[in-house]
Amino acid sequence: MRVMLRAHLDTAASNEAIKTGALVQALRKFMDRMRPEAAYFGLHEGVRSCWIVFDLQDSAQAPLLTWDLFSRFHAEVEITPVMTGEELTEILSEVRTLA
């Protein structure tokens, strides 16, 4: 299932992780493991944030995928199912036949 992970990173924890290189390492590890179709990084609500879209094969993967974000960077994390515009159009066509 295609999902979007959104994480807000704690400022103090991410500052330290930037200094030690731990943030780059953790992001590289995540990207290598999940091979996301898109990843964006920036500020949201005044804190460092990321939005990463990838295929989550099994929801049981979530605790392992988010461990570094929670334990090392004190992040607030959300994982939300998402779809492309093409997929939405297809689903809405099916829904229309039910109405």
C-alpha cells in the first residue's frame, strides 16, 4: 500500500544529529530500505520535517521503520495511505457506478 510518512523532528535532537552525521545516516538507511517514490524535506509548523512516499508492504514494518525517528530524533510521526491522481480517478469511476 502506498503511504506517506510525515515526521516533525525535534529541534534539539536533530541539531545534535546533524553535528554528528546521525541524521544523514538515518535518512540514507531509511531511503535505501524503502526506496521511496518521493521524499521532501523542509520546515512545517516551525520545525524540520519530512514527507516520504513509499510502498508499505506490511503494517508490521512500521515500528522498525519509525524507530530511529522516535528514539533518536524525538519525532512526531504520521503514516497515511495515499494515492495518485490516476488511482483516484479510477476509484471515483467505480464509486460513481455505485451511486
